[in-house]
Amino acid sequence: MRPSILIVDDDETIRETLAEFFSALDLPVRVAATATEGRRAIAAHSPDVALVDLRLPDADGLTLLETIRADDPEVAVVVLTGHGDVSTAVRAMQHGAVDFLEKPVDLEALQAAIARAAEIVRMRREISVLRARDVPDDATARALAPTVERLVDLAARNGDAPVLLVGETGTGKGFVARRIHDLSDRRAAPFVEVNCASLTPTFFESELFGHERGAFTDARHAKRGLLEVAAGGTVFLDEIAELSVESQPRLLKVIEERTYRRLGGTEQLRSEARVIAATNTPLAAAIEQKRFRSDLYYRLQVLTIELPPLRAHRDRIEPLARALIPRGASLSHPAIGALIAYDWPGNIRELKNALWRAAILADGSPIAPAHLGLADPGDAHAAGGTLAEIERRAILEALERTGGNKARAASALGIARSTFSEKLKKIDDRR
């Protein structure tokens, strides 16, 4: 990690000397002479480490330290002062400083302190990301198709190569992406996810690349992008087929050159994150329709993993069901037969939801076919019509509920807008 540094000191000689020192180490550095300038620089550029003098012309350094930690809790603050004593050091630590150095400072000691501070920043970011992270269950991983598991191992061993996951909605693309990450050398770094279908071009780029203060109307503070947060980890781009044409060249540059700029910024940042992308629909059609760049596709599909639908591998349904069933619940033999016979249009996601619902209905007894509520495969009327008819009704009802808004209807059904549009077109063609 190459930490960006802000020096807040009213002594011009010290500011210039330290700025030259950090620049010689190829570290991005900015300077401020007052607490006010320092706070503005934090908001505008969001540095990783702030080197703060305790005596400033417009504020006490401890007050600035407290303000910085309130504005951006991930920033690591190193206190540098010519008026150090034990009580002052203790107070600085109580206010959130990660280190305390006295002037005149030994430059080797300063460099070591900045390295320690950068590691603390990395850990803070990782913790904030991993708090919401679900670690893949080993039992579920063992239920992956053997061919898929072999490709997952291959992807994990080649930790820098982009990966493209292709499969229907609910086939476990997010699970496989995390599985690759957790088996790779990047496992100790963050895994972060971006849904390309849910963000406008500006907000997608803000999420991925970050932005400087004032980059757009609502950018009141600088923000680190997920590429920066992930550091040496993995960025998972779900529904990549929905990525806007405007954003695709910038993503291509990141993959090819490993460099990017924040929105509104001029500083060239380096990306150490791996990119894993996923799509519900084949990208060939999007390329033909000029909605997806062929050069980006070729860069993403260095290693492509196709995740088969459950109906194509019915031998996986029972082990998956036993892995996904809630703790304490059990399956009767007739229920297992019903699970294997069903086509699972929603794949693993539908299976998991059905099992959790059935476990509640069974209320401690073994789950029976009636608890699952699945259609008899030999009776098209058991679920109110054929699978195509059920799908047609769901699409039309979603459109009606959302007042004809296709994007909201697709979101309500949990599918990409392009998939929704294709299915709606088929319905219109059949009318």
C-alpha cells in the first residue's frame, strides 16, 4: 500500500523538508499550514495518514486530531511536536493518534511510523468491509460441481488474472467469487462487491474509483473508491453486462494498466486489486448490440467459469439441500425426491429460500413435500400453469406493481434489466 500523506505544520521549513522526503519515497503528499487548511485537505483529498503538529496558529493540535477522527475515522494520525512529554503523548493517544514523534525527528523513525500507520489504515478498511461479509460454508463448497471446483482452484492459484463468471440468476456467482478469493493468497485482504446494474455511470465510478471533493454536485467530501479499499484484495463486479458504455473504458484501463484516478482528481493511483466479474446473460449479444466493448470482454474472460443451472445437474441438489438446510431441520425421503424432481428456475437462491420456508412450516418435524410447496413435475396445473406461464404472470404483475417501470420491476424480481427486457420481448412476441 502506497499511503497518501498530509503534513499539517506551521513551520514552512519543516513542511518543505518532509514533503521532499516523502516525494523522494514516491508517496503522494500534501501540506497545510493551519488546522483549518488541514481539515479542508482531509475533506478534499481523504489522505491515508495525517502528520499533525500539536501547536498550530488557529487551533490546538489535539482538537484538530479529534476533528480529523470524527470527519474520517479511517485516517491514521501521527503526532509530531517539539513540545513532547509523557502526559501529552498519553492525551494524543486517547484522542486517537496512532503514533507520537518528537522534533527534531529521525527520518528513518518517521518512515517506520508512516509504514505502521498505513498498515493500521489498511486494517481499519478491511474490518469495515468484512463486518458485513459472509464467509462461504465448507459444506456448500463441497457441493459445487467437480468441474467448477477445479476451475475455482485454478482461479485461486492464479491470483492476478481476471475471472468471468457466467450463469443464470441464483446459480451462486457471488458465492463462487468469494470462494476464489478465500482460497487465494489475497484472502487476508478485503473482498468488496459492486452491482453494476444498480448504479448510474457517475455513481458507479464514484464507488469503484472514489472521488475528490466537488467532483459532482453531492460530493461534499473526498471518498476512497472500492479499488482503494480492496488494496490487495478482490473487487467483484456483479451484472457486468449492465455496466454503462461510458464507464467501460476506465475499467479496461484499470485491468490493463493497473492505474486509475478518482473522479475529479489528477493524481494517478495504482490498483492492486483483482477483478472478478459476473453476468447472467452471455456478453456476445451485448457486444453485437454495441452495449459492451469487445476489448473489455477479452480482458475479463482470461478465465471463464460457467455455472450450470441446478436442473442440469440434479445429482447436486441433495448435497446442496443438506448443506443449505437450517440447523436443526431435516428432510424426509419424499421431500428429497420432490427437490430432485423440481426444475428450480431460481437455482440455488430459490432452493435456499424454499428450504428455510419449509423448515418454518415443518416446525421441528422432518420436512415433507407439502412444506416445500413445489409443483408436481407431472402436473402443469399444480402451480397454476406451466413454468413459462408462471414466469409470464410474475413479469406482468411486477410491471403492474411498478407502474410500468422496467428497471424497478426487474429489481423487484431480482434479475438484470437486460434479462427482464429479453423475457418481456418474448412475451410480447407470443401475444
